[in-house]
Amino acid sequence: MSWPPTSDFRRLGSLPNQPLQSDGRVGRCAASRAAERLYRWADLSRALMVHDFAAYQAFCDALNALKPGWQVTEGGLTGPDHAVVRFGEKHPSRSDGHLDVQFVPDDRSGQKSALWDCVSGFGATPLARAQTAAHLWANTTAPALLEFKYSRRGDFADHYHGDEPRGFAGWHVICGAIMGFGHDDSPRKLQSWWRDNPLLPALSSALEGSIDEGTCPHGIKIFFGGNGIAEVRLDGELHEGASTVLANLDWPRIEPAGFVRSYILALHRETPRK
């Protein structure tokens, strides 16, 4: 299995996992601080359910590597300016490493609109599955979400306008990285095909009638690979039409298996620029 995965923006980049940052308090012995953290984590693991706590901690580490300020709390992961990440049950899965991930840009908002994604980690233990899921999500979905929440200037992810040849027709979108993972050279081959064959123009017509402009933004997950596996999810729900379009494209079906994924945010419609 190729690890860590590789990623491709218009600019290249990879995100190594980072340890949880210290709480920064001074004037107390290391043993006292360690004991306090142990008790706090025990309380949180009970509140969040033990099987989820490893995943919350892995996602917290990954988010802090992108933008410091995230911590595990009883409400999930809380970040700068009242952003929250939680795990939920958006759809069933047979995978032990599967997580439905909810991002709330501002937990103070009365509507608390959420952006959904799902990701499956792999490995022999729950911790390994949590860490690989966090790494995949942090290299694809998280940059698009953080770009929407904290930047809008291209600091975390790339923007495409609706009149760009590689963009989503008629929409301003934020695009996460193209992440490849799997065996041997297969992930790189799939990434190369995606770079040479932009997917957003092909998928935009299939998704057009399903995106409600009045409730933007909307999250779009794109995942494909193996021997014909293809999945497009809109706001966490499988989009049959777009998934069929993706499955019918001529991306390479190669062995050993490799996969690629990315995440797109549709922000708003826009007229062609002059």
C-alpha cells in the first residue's frame, strides 16, 4: 500500500501528521499536566464514545497541522471562530473504517448549516483506520472547508470560476486536492489521468439540477478507482446520475488497485466574466 498518499493542487503539497499541540500552560510540573490531560481525555472518551475518540484525536491532529486552534471537546472538534467538526451517521457502510464527517462553519448560527463528507480509513487497528481516514480527509476535504471558512483568497485550496475550461459550468467552486492512494504506481496513474481529463465539466451537467442555489454552499465528493468503483456524493448523499457519468468515463482500470478522491464546494452561481 502506498503511504502517505500524494496530493495535487494547481500547486503541489502534502500534509504530514502533527502531534497535538500542548496546552501552553506554564508553572506546573510535567507529571501534573500529563495527569490532567489523562483525566480530561478519559472524560471526553466517555462523552464521545470510546470508538470515536481515537478518530476525533486523529482529525484534531490533522486539522491543527493545517490551522492551529482545534481541540477535542464534548461537542466534537471545536476550532477557531466557532467552527465545529462532528461525526454522524449520514449513510450506512460495511467498512469498519468509515466515518461520516460534518463540518459546521459557525456553531453559533441559528440554522447551523452543515457540510457533509464521508471517508474510509484502512489499517489493522481502529487507531490505524482513524489516522488514515484523518489523513485522507485533511488532504482533500479539509482544505476546501478551511478555505471557505477562513480565507476565500486561495490560502488553503484553489478556486475555479464558472467560465473556466476546467471549472464547474456556471458556478464558483473551491476545489480540494486530488489525493491518490493504493498499491504501487496505480494512484499516480489515476492522478495523472484526472489532471489531463478535468472532471468538473463532465460532472456539472449531471449535477446542475440538483444544486439548490438558495442553500449554498454545497459539498461534492468525487471518488473513483479499482475495477470500476465510482462515487459522487452531493451533501453526503449518493448522486446516482453523476456517479454513472463518472463510471462511464475512460479513466484507467488498473491492477493493483488504486483510488483517487477530492472534494468540491459549490459556492454560488456566477455570470461569465468579461
